[in-house]
Amino acid sequence: MFRIDLDQAAGELHGAWLNHTIVFTKSQNGKTWYALAGIDVEQAPGTFPLELTGTAADGRSLHAKQDVPVLPAQYKTTTLHVQEKFVQPDPQTLQRIAADKVVKDAAYARQISQPLWRGRFTSPVPFTATDSFGTRRTFNGELASIHRGTDFHAPSGTPVVAANDGEVIIAQGMFYEGNLVVIDHGLQFSTQYMHLSKIEVKVGERVKKGQRIGLSGATGRVTGPHLHLGVRWQGEYVDPVLLLRLQLPAIY
């Protein structure tokens, strides 16, 4: 969460960081601005400047730059065993995977120009998140991947709720994700709920934080029942646990 405090009210404020556009929302006094941004799981550590431009209320141009450090993270490695079709999909399955990608690409291409979330994000299930984000995984000794979300050990049939307000942009079965719900929270920021046994919302539906969206399960590429929570920001996958810990301002 970036917070920018200005010495006078501004009409607009724009930012750029890690080759991403940072969209700021102002508080009521017009002097304090907020933006929610993310760091991808594969981002290399280093120091990266946040560049700001804007226009003051009196018409003056505003410019500022602040270096923001990205620290290294330590991720685990693990070996998993799943059905062979998830490692070596046949031609028919490859067609389905391609069709799934078309649906996802179209959904993520949509633009909601303002934040829909309100306050902090909350856990979708009443269980503690596992330390699984960023894990390097080998499936059946052949396929290596990076785990781009966080798993919750939720037994099948556990109610799953929306982590925050937003609009449902995907609500259907996928090959790898199983039954999948994706909620767009605005500004290219979304949460993903995978492997559901049941979906209880529809595309285009506006949901509120804490609203039930489905039941946990073991659909898709899994080794057992659980809920996978993913967080996507401008095409990057960020750590859901860090988001759940973040105290967001009342402006949202």
C-alpha cells in the first residue's frame, strides 16, 4: 500500500513502479493519496524507484521519486503426485486447456476503472493459510512449476466467501483449476478461488465481502481437498497472505 502525503490538495496523481502504472485514489481532503500495488512471485530483489507525477490544485506540476526496496524471499521446493493426465495431457485435453485460456484472457482483459474493494481483505475460509506461496513444485518427477497462490486445508464442503467486494468475472470449471471463481476488485486487481466442489455465483454478479461464493473441494489438479486462493494484479501473482495482513484505509 503506497500512501502519498502532499503539502496541498492535488487534482490528480499518477505513479509508475516496476514497469507498472500505479493508480492512486485520493482521500476527502485531496492531500493524501493511496494505491494498492503488488510484487510478482518471480520478481528479482533490488531497489526500484516509484516515480510520481501530478497536478496541484493551483495548476502547478508535481514531480517526485522514492526508491522502494524489494527484499529476497525464501521459497520451498516440493514433489507432488497427481493423475498422469495433468502431467501429459492428450490432444483433446490440450484443446480444453487452450479454451480455458481464452476464457481467462478475455476476463482479465476487462477494465474496471475504480476500486470496488472496501477496507481490508479477509480470509475466504476459517482456516490458517499454509506457507505454500512461491513453492517450486515437481509433478510426478517431470513437470516443474511455481505455486502462484496460497492453499488452505479446507475439507470438502467448507463454505468459501468473497475476500472483498467485487464483480465475478469467471465462474466455471477449468482443467487445472477445477471449479473456479474469480472476483474482479477493480484496477486490474482480482482474487481467485480454485478447486471448488460447488460454484454458487454467476459471471457479472456483484458480491460483498464475506458473501458465500461456493464450497471447497478437490476438483482440477489436486492431491486432496483444499482451497487455493490466488491474487492477481496487472498480470502479476502476488502473495495472498501479505494481502490478508494488510490494513487498508477507510477510503476504500
